[in-house]
Amino acid sequence: MKKLVVMMTLAATSGVLMSGTAAAQTPQAFVNTLMPEPAHLTVGSGWLPIGKGFAAATDKFHDQRLDDAIARAMEQLTQETGVVIQEKPAGTRAGLIITVDGPGEAVQGVDENESYSLDVTPQGAHLQAATDVGAMHGLATLEQLVQNSGQGYFLPAVSIQDSPRFVWRGLMIDCSRHFEPISVIERTLDGMAAVKMNVFHWHLTDDQGFRIQSKIFPLLTEDGSDGQFYTQEQAREVVAYARARGIRVVPEFDMPGHSTSWVVGYPDLASAQGPFTIQRHFGVFNPVLDPTRASTYEFLDKFIGEMAQIFPDAYMHIGGDENNGVEWAHNPRIQAFMREHGLKGTAALQAYFNQQLLPILQKHGKKMIGWDEIMTPGLPKDVVVQSWRGFDSLAEGAKEGYTGILSAGYYLDHMDSAADHYRVDPLPAGNTLTPAQAARILGGEACMWGEYVDAENIDSRIWPRTAAIAERLWSPQSVDNVDDMYRRLWVENLRLEALGLTQISQEDASLRALAGTEQIGPLETLAAVLEPVNFDTRGDWSDKHGVTSLMPLDNLVDALPPDPPSRHGFEELVSTYLENPAARPEQQAALTAIFQSWTQDEPERVLLMSESPRLAEALPRARQLTEMGAMGLEGIGYLASGVPAPPGWKAAKLKILDEADEPIALTWFTVAQPMRDLVNEVR
Ligand code: ACM
């Protein structure tokens, strides 16, 4: 954080802002760039200038957490506006009055009151909330409201009454497959707070690494982490950082499967004979905790007790996913145990395991949350089921009385578009749940699995797409216009970078590193219309090429953001143009400029790429870009003139586009489908 230049005055005040820029010209009109959209927004008339003397003051309750949140917001406003918001001069009245009833829950829970109201008039702004958390959401909205004219910064006169549609709005980060430093976690929490997300689900253990220090069982990290783990002190720091931003931290200790890293140091926990080594590949592996031995539960009792001291949240995530049952099937002692207890199959034994685990969690004051697979008969209904396999399993759980959250459709590692995620609803229209059943669906979580992310590129995989998911989980269901979502998303993207995230800047930094020069213009033109292939395509390739978690993520694909602006932007441009090519001169000019940029600089592009071993494999993309530019210019020519293309033109161009659709260097073009639409429109 930049040094704080804001001094808060917290004496009770009321009233009017004295602005040094009262004469400044106000913006033309309010442009709504709020994300997530508030539940209720009324636009009034006039503007509140943010000028010298603007300050915030609480007039009811305040505590350290609220004071810090206000200070951060004022610092952010200062950065946004360049107006140094100083200590409020005596006798002046604050521009922003903050009325908060109380702190909220000592440990934030799913019932926390997160609502707030924000009223801005030309005379001043008034934020009201029942809790610190609601006030923080209101401050986040305030930061997003700022607009500028050429002469200053202003808040529009608005009246907002806001509260979330879902109480659980989370982001999971897998820090096992690739470790993420604390700095990444903290800047991610800043981003989450900006879009009003309230659960950080921390996937701390998996086959590829055990990432949290245990003082009782030190070999978990000594043998299972390659030295890359969070100390208990660091984990506490993250919990405090999150709480300061209205975010709960739900830790996940994945068991009984996905547990290789546990058994490297403690092979007696395993269901097969050791020794074991940390898993370097990706997928589903055999190591699984032994659910038949009392010693397993004695271990887990101590471990969970230790973790409960670090993570105050009511919930602890036990994973439970993707146990292939192989080790259980091959162990005669475990097979005998299953026969003795009448347990038929892997799921039954895993249900047994969960039933032993549950009282251990309860003893340490925790409720259970796990992936779909934990939903087995006999579990109490207050477990939360996190559905990664689809809405159907979530609905099935809700019908049986389980609370649940949706993650299917919110997998960021799949490289889907923000629009794809945005259309996924935890309570889709037309579902057949009763109101009581629907109420059991608490919300959802975006999931950032760690196979192909590291500290450099994780921001671009999480942001800005997660802001679209955050809106789906916060805003009314009726807020569903994809074009408008993207319009606001690109503004939010800039605001997120201003918080210290790197999702925009990292692309060019990576391209410079790949090309070995600052002169990357020709490469940028190509990179702007490429995106990473989807998870399955990359997974197949990785399996075939023996990719491991130790290999660097420093190829072109790793530099490219998923769903770059070119995807939706180009699609919108082409479809608007094709509505009536003869009467869309603006779109025609824009497309012509784009196609010309693609056809220019091919020799420079080829030279840059062929001299870099890590770019050379993508070389065919340079030629394809030129070809697409040329076909675009020709296509526009035919469409504008009404002259038909020569015989065979269309077929030849579609063939080029088919070739362009093939993955090369794990990249895809973002523009191939609209190009196809354009070519198909030519007579
Ligand atoms: C999961 O994706 N295995 C939860």
C-alpha cells in the first residue's frame, strides 16, 4: 500500500461539502460503470465535486476496522482523482458522512448483514450500513461512482439501496499445484473486496504440495512442499487482511484423495505401502488416506485442532473430490474392513470416512464443506456441498436438505469467456426448486485451479472475468445484458489494475521477455487476437508432453489473457456491421483499420518470432493473421460494392479459417468465428 496521505476525522459531523472546485464544469451525464450492479439505483440530478476539503467522517459507530477501510477508500479516491484528501480543516463539513450501527459479527458468517445505502446529492454523500462489512461494500461502490469532466472529479447524485442476492460469493485459489506468494493472495483479496466478494477459499493441500505449516506434524511441509508453504503467521496475516476487507477465509485440506503430499512425510496415513514422493504431474492419482485405522483419525483430530486455531471461519473444507478408490481396492486389509462393515464400494467407504471426520470437525467448532462427492447418506444437513459437477447435483442436494454453492460453470482454468460464466446462475430460471429448497443455495465460487498459473499470470486468469461472476452472485438475476456487462467490465478492469493487480500489464511484460526487446508492436497486434486454448486441450497436450509442476509457465500461451477484449469486441463490431454493410460506415471504417493492422508488419512479426525459440512455434499464426486481414479487406470490398466474389473465393477463405481454428502453440484465435460470419455474408 502506498503511504497513507489521508487523515480521517471521526467526530460526528453533518452537512455540506465545501469544495474548492465548485465552479468546475461537471460531466455531461452519469455513465454507470458500477460492477456489480446495485440492487436499486436511482439517478438524481447534479454532482458532488471531489475537491480540496472533501473528507469522510463517521457519525455513529466506528472501530479500527471501519477506520482502516475508510482510510483505504479515501486513499484510493486520492489516487483516482489526484485530489489530496487531507485532514478535514476545522469548521468545514465532511463530504461523506458514514453512519454505521455496529461492527457486525465477531467472526463473519453467512448471516452477516452486508447491506448498505448510499445517497449522493450536490450537498454531500451519506453512506449508511448496519455493519462494517456493509459500509465496506458502500465504499467500494463510492469508488466506482467517480466520474470526471475535463475540469475535475465528481460523484453523481444517486440513491442506492443495495444488498447481495447470494450470501456466499467466493473465489477458490489452488496454491498446491503452483504455490502463490502472500503478495498474490493479498492483492487478490483487494480485487475481491472491490467487487464485493466475501469468501476466499484457500485450497492448501493437494497431490503436488502441502502448503500450510503444521507445528504438530512438521514433515507435512518438510517433505511435502519443496519448501514452498505458508507459515502459520502468514496464514493468520491473510485471515486478518481478509477480515479487514469483509472477506471470510475457508481453508481446504483435501482428503481422503488428492493427498499425496500428506503421505510423503507420514506414509502411515496412506492406504498403500510407501515410500511416496510429491506428485509432479496433473490429474487424479492413487494415494488416499486410510479410513480404516484409528491412527488416521487421531492424526486428523490433532491437525484439524491446530488449523482451527488459525482459521476462525465456521466452515472447514475437507475436499472429498476425485478419490479413484484404487488403493482401497488393492489393500486386502481395507477390503476385509469393508466386508466387516458392510461397505460396498469406494463411495460407501468414503461416506464412512466422512462420518468419522464430522465429529472431529464439530469438536473443533467447525462445520463441514466439501465437493459434490461428500453428499452421501448419513451426513447432517448443515454441511455445505460445493458442486463442481453441475447444477443438477446442487439441486439434488437442495431437495435432500443440503445447503450448497455452485462452482460448475465458474472454473476459471477452463479459459471460458466472462460471458459464459455470466450466464451461469446458481438458481437458473426455470428451475424446479421450491422456495425453501432454493433458499439452501447459498451462492457460488469461482475456481482458480493451479495447473497452469503462477505468480506472474494468475491475475490475468482471475481478472477481470471474476468480476462478472461477482456480479452474477451479487446483483439481481435480471441484470443479465452481456454487452453491458462487457462495457462495464473493461472499466472495472482498469480499476482493478489501479489496486495493484497486474492482469493488463503482465501481457506486455511477458511479450517483452519472450521477444527480448521493447519493440513488440508487431507482436502485440497478433497477441491481441489470440487466447489460450481451453483446459482440456492443454491438459491433453501436457499429458502427451510430460508437463510437470516444476516446468516454468513462460510460453506465449501463458502470456495471453483468456477472453481478451478482442473476442467480444470484434464479435460485436462484425455483427453490427453485417446487419447492413451498406449503411454502417463507422463499423466499416473500424473493421478496415483492424484488417489493415493485421496485414501490416508481417515481416517484422516473423523476424521477432523466429528469433525467439519460445515464440517460433507460434510462427504460423503470423501468416494466418495476414491472411485473415487480407480476406477481411476483400470481404468488405465485396460487401460494400455488392460485387460478388469470384467463384471459389468463399471456399478458399473458409478453408483458411478452418486451419486457423487448429490449436498452434496452445493458442486459439479469438476472431475466427466472426471472420467466418463475414466471409459467409459475401455473395
Ligand atoms: C474438482 O474439480 N476436482 C473439485
